[in-house]
Amino acid sequence: MWLVFKKELKELLRDRKSLFFMIALPVMLFPALFGVVAYFSGKAVTEAETKVLNYAVVGAQYAPELVDRLANNEQLSMVEISDSEDYKTFINRGDADFVLVIPESFSDDVLAGGQSVLQLYLNDAGLNLVYRRVNDVVDTLSKEYQQAAFTILSLDEKQAKGLMQPLKIEKNDVADQRENWGEKIGGFIPYLIFMLCLQGAMFPATDLGAGEKERGTLETLLISPIERINLVLGKFFLIAFAGVTSALITVSSMALWGVVLSQGMAIELVAEFMGAISAIDFVLMFLMLVPVVAIFASVLLSLSIYARSFKEAQGYMTPLVFVVIVPVILAMLPGVDLDGGWAWVPLTNVALAIKELIKGTMDYVALFAIFGSTAVIAGALLAFSVYWFNQEKVLFR
């Protein structure tokens, strides 16, 4: 078995394409992709914040002070609109970014006129920050009107606050920082790791079965004095090794780039969060990945052995990504936790356990159910791979 493993490992290390997908791709491409996304996202936000917006006002005579405030804003440019114009058509045609309609009942005297409702028409499908900019102007003027009303009523600051908000709830979060961060990112980390393990194992699995069929080396391997079960186990362990290696390299790369690109407080927060997770929890996360990778390796090897060609194997394996996504997404849903039967659901239970370990709220008793159910499924799939490899009709189809 280990002789087969070493042989396949040497071939894997000689293959530049495999090394690229296992090492170079995670180290360089993923951080580059995140950097590109962050760059263009920041650029889009900056452009939206600095863009001069064209606007039209209907009923300007009812609120001259508000109209003056809008006109004095350097990032806003007023355009004319006819009384018969349809606001939706006017905006979608590109004549203006928004139309502000001021009612006849508008009044700067809050006590006499009450609340005035302004109608803002805009196309809010994209990143335009229209509402925020208009609200900043209106909110400033609204606070001035409030203060004028409080002055007339001879209310001090305390009375004014009581009038505006008679009751207020102060939230006191008893969860520590680790639990807060764990709840926010704990569901995403298993998804990332599972996908990386699967993708990292997919290429070598395709090569070890369907690839050997195409090269004509499978027959030579079968006539060697090595039992079929040892051939399967040797290939199986190499696929599992590739999956785990790819995941570890990618996660380590992302963590390293995250620290390099972070500044000051961000590094302290990351260091504090990572330091709160004990070494035992990290070990448990890794151990739970072992049966998960075994499941992936068994299924991928079976599909690769069945396929006639490298291309056909890739066609079989691609839908497997969607099969893995579903149970991981279930672990992200609110109300889904390790209570009850979820501890026995394959993949979902491991994703939930990793999330709980990150949060620091893990019920370690549930690990028995998680390890047990996942190991049984992994063992059954590995047994099926051995059986599948012993079928001549499968090997030479």
C-alpha cells in the first residue's frame, strides 16, 4: 500500500500541473483574486461617493431653505423638470439621478405643521448613495427644526431627549469577542475548507483512475504482485493527502496575506481572536476533517475508476461540488445547531462542530456522534471503492 502511495506521490510531484493546482494556485491566485475584488469594490464605492448627482425638485417654492441647502452642496447639480414629466421615465432616461417632491403642507414650524413627508424618486438598483446624500441634507435641517421647537417649548436637553425617545434599550452583550466573531465567520470557514479539500483532491483523483486508463498504465499496475486492496488504499491515501495539503496551504496563505495587508488594530483583533482558540480545538478541527477528506477521496476515486477518460471523469466530478455545498449551507441557517439529530447528518455535523469550536461553545460529547457517523460513512465508501476496483467491467469499460 505504502509502495503504491510513494509511487503515486512521486508522479504527482513530477507533474507541474498538479503542483500548480495544489501549491501555486492557493498561494498566489486566491489572494490575488481577493485583492482584485477588494480593489474594484473600493474603487466603485469611491466613485459613487465622489460622483456629482443630477437632481430635480418638484414643489421647490414650499421649502426654499431646503432647496438652498441642496443647491449649495457641491456634489449635487440641479436640473429642470416639467410639470407633466413622469418621474420614472425622467430618471431611467438619465436626465437626473433622483427627483425630490416637496408637499404643499411642508412647514418649518414643527409644532404647527407636524411631520412633513418628502417623496424621493430614484433608481436604487445600483451603488449610487443617493438616499444617503439626500438624507444627510434633510436630516441636518430636520434637527434644526427640532431644536427650534424645543426652544419654543422651553425644553432643556434632557427633556428634549425624553420627548424624542421616551424609552430606550441599552444592549449588554454577554457573549465574549470569540463567540461573536465565531458566529459571524464560523459558518463560512467550513464551507471554504470543504471546497478546498474537494478541489485539491479532484485533480489527482482524476489522474489516478481515468488518467491511467488513457495512458495505458493501469494494465501494467494491475499485473504487478500487489493486492488490489493495497492498490486502492495507496491511491486513496494520496488523494486524501492532496486534498488536505491543498486546504492547509490555501488557508495558511490567506491568513498570511491577511496579516500582511492588515494594519494596526486589525492585526491585534485577528491575533486576539486566534489566540482565544485553544490548540486542542485546532487539533479537533483537523481530526474531524480526516473522515470528511476520506469521504471525498473515496467518492472521487470511484468516479475516476469508472470514467473512460480524463474528460469524462471531470464531467462526473463537477456536480459533486453542488452536493457538498448543500449540507454546508444547512449549517449556516439560523436555528440549525448540534442539538438533536443534526449531530448525525454527514458533513453538516462537521461544519456545525467547526463553527462551535471556533465560537468556544462546543459540547464535546457530541464529537462521539460526529466522528462515529462520519467515520462509518467514510469506511463504507472506501469499501465500495475497493469493491468497485475489483470489477473488471468497470476497469476496462
